[in-house]
Amino acid sequence: MFRPKLPTMPQPTGIVTPLAVIEPTTITPGTPTTPTTPAAPAPVPASTRPTIQLTPGTALALVGGGTAVVLVVGAVLVSMLLAVAITGASVAVCAVVLRSLLASGDRRR
């Protein structure tokens, strides 16, 4: 009852690669090893994608677009902050009015 149930490992499906066999080697201390020269790397095939070239006009358009995005996001955030401030002020005014109405009702009795 208090023993956790361990899930069973699911069997692999599809193509399964065999496990790599690791053969141990012996290392004798004091034996100098000859450094092997690395083979030349294979040449990287040229990309078929066109390169992007920024002309002064496109750079100016990117800067203008980024500036417009920053200004729009800033305006939205400021308007949201203003809406929260106005809502808070109106709730405070309502609380003061209710408090004065409740206090004046107690005085009349």
C-alpha cells in the first residue's frame, strides 16, 4: 500500500540501433604518444540562401519601424496606467461619498 509503483520501461518501437561495444585499452605510463595530424576539414557547401544586403534606405526603414513599434507600445502602456489611475481615483471618491452618507445617517438618528 505504501510502496510506490514504478512504471515499466516501454519497449522501443521502430528501428533500433544496436548498443556500441566499448573495448578496454591498456595505458602504459611513460610511453610517448605521437600526435596525430588532424585531417583537413571537409569544405562547407555554399548556401543557396540569398544574402541580405542592407542599403541605407532599408536601414532607415528598419529604424523607423522599430521607433514606431516602441512608440505604439509605450502609448498603450501609458494609457493602461492612466486607466488604472482613473479607476482608483473614482473608487476612492465613491468610498468617501459612501462614508459621508453612512456617517450622516448615524447623526440624524
